[in-house]
Amino acid sequence: MLVDTGRRTGLRVFWTLILGFFVGGILTEVAQTFLPQSAARTFLTTAVTATLGPFYVDLVALAFTLGPLSVYLNVLTLVGVFIVALVARSWI
């Protein structure tokens, strides 16, 4: 067997997504800074936003708020996740 699928855990997928979102965010910022105003820049940097929260928890002695958590997805974010997935697959 060429690929060891036993090492692919949920934690590995989680870190691949987190690092991919980070790399994609850097690519998006670079594209917004250096690409001229054009259809390509608009296509690459237009994002869809998903927001979760805020959640309020009041336990009489302890109260806290979680959120909101927002995820911005665009083409460059997906490219970042793909790059990190390829590196993680071949290197880790």
C-alpha cells in the first residue's frame, strides 16, 4: 500500500484547515495589495462570510461570551488549503 491512511486523524485535518485558512488569508492580502483593480482581482478576493455567535453563558458565579466566529472563504483561501493539504500529504 502506497499511502498510509492510518495517520490521517481528525486533528491533522483540523490543523490543515487552520493553516490553509492562514495561508489563504496571506494570499488574499497580497492580491489586494499588488494586483491592479481588475476582474481577476475582484474574482480572487470576493469572499463569502459565515458567522457563528455570539453565545452568552451565565452560570450565576461565572458569565462569559463566546464569539462571534467568522470565516471568510474566497478562491485564494481554497488555494491556501489545497497547498497546505499537498504539503501535509507529502511531508507529514
